[in-house]
Amino acid sequence: MYVKRYVYQPSCGGKIHVPLEMNARIIHSATPKFAKMLSHKYASMSAKDALDDLSLNHGREISKRYLQGVTRAVFEIVDNKESVWEYVLPEFESSIATISFSMDGAMLPTCEDGWRESMVGTASLFDDQGKRRHTIYVGEPPEYGKSNFMNRFEKEIEKIKIHHPSALYIGIADGAKNNWPFLEKHTNKQLLDFYHVTEYLTKCSYAAFPQKTGKQERIRWLNERCHQLKHDKNAPLNIFSELKKFKRKRKLSTEVRENVLAAITYFKNNLHRMNYAKHTENNLPIGSGVTEAACKTLIKQRFCKSGMRWKNDGIKNVLRLRELTQTNGRWQQLWGKINQYGVPCIH
């Protein structure tokens, strides 16, 4: 089908403006419905898988270049409108009592610098029973200093606080020192991720029962210490004292001794962030598992497939769209706004 249209260009030359395409919400010569389909597929799967799916299930044959061009055009809309379009938080049956912020890094392969760390942040909303109701995801390509990630995550936090000013804000992280200044700035409480602590204790169980036949004793010791951490307010200090006793044992392998020393340092630096018993008692979150999972779903599943190497612009294009597809409701809101307000159509 061919449609005649008027196009406008400055007398000095340059970009061409097409009012009809703008009113029809055309994006990189694709209809809104097709652009939505293509960008979602490319955000979710490799280019080859997306093209195969389009051919097999939709009878559409397009080039990889066109697929990437449409996706890039959608990203540019998202990026240009980020400070203008506000995404609405969902309505909840019960009030939001607690909101946790957490961040972590995930390695991905780049063309220029090999494996680099990409940052992931999550904001999780919990009701008064401790049930997670909603999570907002933020991801940023590898950068030096992480200032872009911090700025974008901070803006999301500010928007959340406007809607939930009376909630308790908790910062949960894995112990990396550079996380705490940011979390302390934006939260009422900070907590060391419980499951990272259990990883240290798992290694220390070999100091408690170093014998080859001590597997069951190690499991029992670990389960007891984890239970104590969740239900005994004095457990962190008691376990810390126990670890220091392990250090004095003579018949420990070099590896086990190093693990014990690492755990002692970990506890010493974070004892004031290990109040798990109080959090458990009050139905508050104690782990950053949502963020750990986001590192896999947001980064690893899309960017770390066999043979992949990424340029920074490509990472940014896809990652920003994956934020929207994984944050419940935002992808639909994006296309509602495109339909409502339109986007400039310039060639």
C-alpha cells in the first residue's frame, strides 16, 4: 500500500519532518504495533531468535539491521522522554509498609574491553505482612564511576518516596563498601544480605567439623547458625566470637583458615548491619535475592549467550527496554503514552 504524504524540510537542507507519520505514530517506518512487537522481541531474545520467531510464527521476513533500527528508535523515545513521562505505580489492596533498595553488579562481554561490570538496582515494595507486591528494575551499561546508574536509581527512589512517604526504607547489599554511602543516604536502615552471610558460614562449617566424615555435622551446624541469626538478637556477636575461636585451631587447612579469617573480617565490618532477628520478627526483608535474580534475568539471560560481544550503545538500547518489560506495567504504559502523545517523525 502506498500513501501520499507531505514532507517538510528547511530551505538550508537537513532533516525531513513528516506530519502524517507523526500522527500515525510511525516509528522507523514501522506501525506502533509492529514496532512494539519488534522491540519487545529484540529486548527478550537474540537477533537470530527474534528473526526466526517472526518468520515462523508471524510470516514476516525482515533484516537484522531493520530489527535493530526499530529497537534503537524505540530506545531513543524512552531515553528522550525519561524525564518527562512518569510511570504510574500500581494500586495495591493493602498499604505498602516497607520498601527495600538494593544494588549489585553483573559481568557481561564487551567488544572493546572484554568482560565489564553492568549495574543493576531494584526497589521492592512490601506490605505489612512482608509480602512483596511490586519491584522496579534499573540497569545501566558498564561505566567508570557508576554515576549514570546512581543518578537514574536516585530519580526512581525520589519518585517512590513521593508516593509512599510514610514507608520504612531499608537498604540491603552484599557488603561491598561502595554501596553503603548511597544506601545510607536514601534509607532509614541498612542490612547486610542474609544469604551472603550464609555463604561465609558454609565455608566456616569446615572449621567447625574438618573431618571428612563430618558432612552431617557441618549441615546441622550451618542450619543452627542460620536459625539463630533469624531468631536470636545476640546471634551475630555470638557467632563472631565462635569464628575467632576457630581461628585458633591448629589442624585447619590453609584454605579453611583463610575462609575463617575472611568471615571474621566480614562479620567485624558488618555486625551493626546484621539485625536479622528484629527484621524477621517485624516481617521485614532480610535478603537481596530479588537483585541477585535481576542480575540473571536483566543481564545474564540476554547479554551473555554464547559468542555474544556488545558495544556500549547496544547494551544501553536493549537494557533500557528490558527494564520496562520486567517492571510490571511499565511496557504497557510506555506504549499508551506513545499512542497518546505521539513522537516526532523525522528522516
